[in-house]
Amino acid sequence: MNALAVRHPGARRSGTRRQTDQVSAEHYFSTDPATPARRGEIEFNVAGRDYRLTVASGVFSAGRLDPGTAVLLRKADLPDAGATGVFLDIGCGYGPITCVLASEAPAAEVWAVDVNGRARELTAENAAGLGLGDRVRVAAPDEVPDDLVVDQIWSNPPTHVGKGELHAVMERWLPRLAPDGVAWLVINRNLGGDSLHAWLVERDWVVERVASQRGFRVLKVRRKTG
């Protein structure tokens, strides 16, 4: 099990939560947020490593490490130091998953994808600040090469956009998995976690629910073999 602790330096919880609610919809839909970029920092610990990342308003969960992301990093199987290949973080935000993956697997390449330009800038900045910039590729969805095949997909996907958009995200990126690749997804149970599981199975993906915590499902998704 991966230990994870979160600290929010100087943040007032109630005010931060209201701000997060206000900007979450803009994060999902806007390539160029209109919200002024009020910057801050969050700290958290994953698998014994401390992280301090820059955040900004107009980006998903800017006031805290999102609870779903925290569950994913705690319950999914993080890559070990010997892991190689190409990883993909869908909806990277300011880069917490990307930075953890690149830190845990120093021989892997990590693609960080987000529609939000401000989020991409923060991810690139945070990766560079941790000395990971040479292995992190930050891109808008349409900038990812069509022939890119990935060994692992990690995502806390946008559930508030509705099932149609969520399914479109899955249909766009899951086919990029290598034959023996794996996707790790975290989904809010009350926002379609179980229905997404069933939908993926109907489309011949092999899906295992590996954890359920704090109202979130952690799903392990593979291609069907044989």
C-alpha cells in the first residue's frame, strides 16, 4: 500500500473548497481559463517522497490534492524504479500524477495531457522544478502523435462533464494501450463509477475494481486476450 499524506500550507479549507467548485467546470471545458491565475502551493507525500507543487486558480482542484487523485495514488500499483516504457496521464491538471509517475519510474517517459493551457504550463513548471522535465512531455490532446502507444494510462477523468463526454475520453485514449498495457482509473461512485465499469466491460475491456475508498472506485483496465 502506498502511503500518502497531504498538507495545504496556509490554506483555509472552506474558502479553498468554494474556489475549487467555482473553477472546476471551467477547467473541464476551457482551453484558456478566464479566471485570474492566483498561484499557490500544495504539499503531499506519496510512497515516502515529498512533493511541493505550484497550483493556480482556473485549474482543477487548485486548492488541494483532489480526494480521487489521492485514492488513486494510494491504492493503484505505482510503477517501480525498474519500470520502462511510455506512461500517459489523461487530464493532468497541475501535474500531481505525472510528477509521481516520473519520480517513481526514472527510466520511463510520461505524457501529460490536458485541454487546459494553464494546467499544462503548471505541469511543465512542476516537472522541471523536480528535475523531471527531460522525461515529461506536456501536450494538448490534439498534439499527441497519432501513432503513440502507451504502456500505462493513469487518470482521474472528468466525471462532471457527463457520461457522453466521459465515454468519449475513454474511447479516444484507451485504444492507445499496448497489448499488455494497463490503465488505472479513479471514478467517483456517485458520478458513474459503477456504470463506467459496466460500460467498459461491454466494450470488451477487462476491468477489475481493485479498491473502493472514500466514495471512489479504483479500476484496473486491460485488453481482453485470447
